[in-house]
Amino acid sequence: MKKSKLVLLALSLSLGMSACSKKDNGETTAAAAATTEVAATTTAEATTTAPATTAAPTTEAPTTQAPTTEEPTTAAPVKVMSYAEYLAAEVDDPVVIEAYVQAKQSWWDNKATVYTQDEDGAYFLYNMTCSKEDYEKLTEGTKIRVTGFRAEWSGEIEVAQGATFEIIDGKFIAEPKDITDKLASEDLIQYQNQKVAFKNMTVEAANEDGAAFMYKWDNSGAPGDDLYFKVSVDGKTYTFTVESYLCGKDTDVYKAVEALKVGDVIDMEGFLYWYEGVNPHITAVKAAGSEEPTSEAPTGEEKGEGVMTYAEYIAAEVDDPVVIETYVQAKQSWWNDKATVYTQDKDGAYFLYELKCSEEDYAKLTEGTKIRVTGYRAEWSGEIEVASGATFEILEGNFVAEPKDVTDLLGTDDLIKSQNQKVSFTGMKVEAANDDGAAFLYKWDGSGSQGDDLYFKVSVNDKTYTFTVESYLCGKDTDVYKAVEGLKVGDTVDMEGFLYWYEGVNPHITSVTVK
């Protein structure tokens, strides 16, 4: 649902005028009292100034480790609220929260609308003050501190228009929570704005004409407008929405809903938005129980004409020209118009070393971004990579790989097939990193200091391996760097990272959890 960006216009609306959701151009799109909007939007007029937004250094990527505390991660003269305190606040009360970006709905006129979440709950940030440059930095999982006022609009709890934010260290991407069995319960509102999933729901007729979906709530729209459709489970029917600012007409989920037929049984993901009751904003649709989406959603396998498959790339000789299409998974560093990036598709991963890249374009290489790369194949101490000097262009498409558990492949010949992929390791034991019994070393030989690469040893099945925290990928202020500095010999840990290679396996770790 969209609310008008024109506060003065909202104040001038008569008490009898109706609006279900307000578009950015002031268009009214469904039935509800306009005075509700006035209460929500006028909240922003009272907002106070907050520190200007700042971005983490581009040479340091945050870890994927989930937060372990609700307290501010940096010293600051502010009291950050818990989720419970935020919910308990009254309308117009000042609020300060820390949360993690899960999706960006829209940006316009230096205002951003964003879905965020932490381990306890979710926060909808409406028309937050945000430059276009800073909007590009709000990638999935980015941690931000937000200062603003609490608002409500037709049952939707949100941080009111005009809030300010700053980017802080940390990363967390929520897994969708299956709440199908809670749809009819009073507990459902506890999941408001969270990333959620729905299973085995049946598509019902959206109107008396038997259509499976409608453009706008009353079917008065056209392609590009919000999509409304009805689904049922356990004998009850619900209205779900594809919010066109969040997922426009060219997205896979929009096309998937346009292709639905009454009677289809589907699984869905989205955000539990609220408007006069539950009104989920859906971001993914697939046939129930299917591993593949009902739409042509990106799977990391689509290739353009003249583009190599992963097998062809691996088979190429050193110095052979290569053209690949792949998806950004992490950025290691940027310097002097050169970017080093981890990328992956469904079939394999590509390490792009010193790709030609302006600082402006580097900011656009957010997690999941699809790019076409033209360059040459190289190898360095066993690491297969695209050589320094390659060029790229950004394409339509998005794919974020799930970490693959390769613990059982350690010590096998098959491990190299997962080179550079996003991987995980479970139940590994920390061993002494040197003869002095240290749990880690600064640099491979212990000759470094804080800020250099961290080296540590872990074992499984009686074999020991050296793992690394690459300081350009995850610097000294990141959670994973601090976690490794806090390890003790004998700790059992789970980890995530990228399967880098140097004279054998040398994983670059991005997350560590002590069990």
C-alpha cells in the first residue's frame, strides 16, 4: 500500500473522501477513511534532525552472522529500543531502533520506504529521509540505526515519514517464517511486517467474473498497477497483494500472478503488511511443493547469447577470452577503479579479480545483482579467476545463493568443484594455530597485527585445515573478525564463507558461531 507523498494534500482531504492506499502521485486506490492517513503522515512534521547517514568502508564487507544483542553496536549517546519497547510506544512517540534491511520498496524525492527486521520483529520505514546515493547502499542485510517517530495507519505500525538513519556494522538476513497455520489466529499480528511464507494455498476467483487476479483492488487498473488476488486455506479466503512499487510489472512474481488460474495450489513468500487486517505483500510465487517457481524467476542459470556455461569457463585455458553471466554474492574490495568480487550462479562460482569498476558502479554491485563479464581466464596458486582488467555490464536479474555445507567434502577430490562458492562448515573444532597454542594468528606467520588477515586452524574427522578471515572482505570492525579474535582452542564452531583456493583449500570466512 502506498501513501501520498504530499502531506499538505492529505490535510486538505475531506473527512468523507475514501482511500485504501495512497500512491506517490496522490492517486486514491481503494476504500478507507482519508483521515487515517492524516494521522500517520502528519507525524513526520514533528521529526527531529539526526546524524547524517554514513556508509561502511567499501573495502570491508559485513558478516552474515546474526546479531546476538539488541544493544547499540557503537558507542552513542542514544537509547536504542528493543522491539517490545517499540511496539509499546504510543503514536507520535520518538523512537530509536536498530534493524536490518530486508527489502527496499521505493525511492523518490530523497525518501525511501524500506522493510527491516531483527531477530525479534520487523519495522516498516515509511518515506525515510534518504539520498539516492545512500539508497544504493541499503542492500539486503545492511544494519541501520533509525531515529524518528512511531505511527500507525489503518492498523499498520510503522516509523513515520521523515525519519533519519545511519548505517552501522552488522548483517542479518531473515528466513521467511511459515505462518500459514496462523492466518486465522489472533496471534497473526505478532508477525506484522516480517518476512513470511505461506504453503499450499488455493487460488480463488478474485471477482464475480472469475478472474484469478485484478489490477488494483477494484480491477480498475492496468498492467503496472498493484495486483490483487485471493487465496484460501482451511475454508477461509484472504486477499494478497503484489505491491507494484516493491515488485513491478517486469518482476517474476508480478508475471507469475498474472499467469495464475483459479484452482492453482501455490506456495508464497512476502512481507506481512497490514491494512484494515492482514494484507501480505507477496514477493515470490511457485507451484505448491515445487522447487522451481511458477514464473521464470532467476535461478542463476540463465545465459545470454554467446555467454559461456560454467563448465565451458572451467574448461578454458589460461589466458583464453571468457564471457560469463553471474550474480554478485559479496564485494571484497575497491581501489583505484578496480573491484574484486565473489559471484555465483546455479552451476558454479567465479572470482573476479580487479574488475574495471568506477566507485559509482561499485555501489551498484549489491548482493544478487546480475552482471555480464568480459575478460580472460587466469589461475594463481590453484585459484581459478577472471584476470585483472575485465569489464562488466549490469543486467536484469537477481540471485542470492544459499551456503552449501561442504564439511563432508573436506579432504576429498570433489571439494575443488565448489571452488569460490558460498559454503558452510559445521561442527569443526578450533586447534592451536602455532606452537605457542594461540587460537589465531595475525598474518599466516603471526607477524602481523590487528587489521591484518586472521589465520586459524580447525579440524574435523581427525584432519586439520587452515581458514582465513580476509581483512579486505571482513575487516577488523566486523563481527566475524571479532569472533575469531575471541576463539579459544577446543571451541566447536559453525562457519560460513567462500571456498577460496591457495595452494589447496583456504576458505575466506564471513561468519563464525561458537556452539
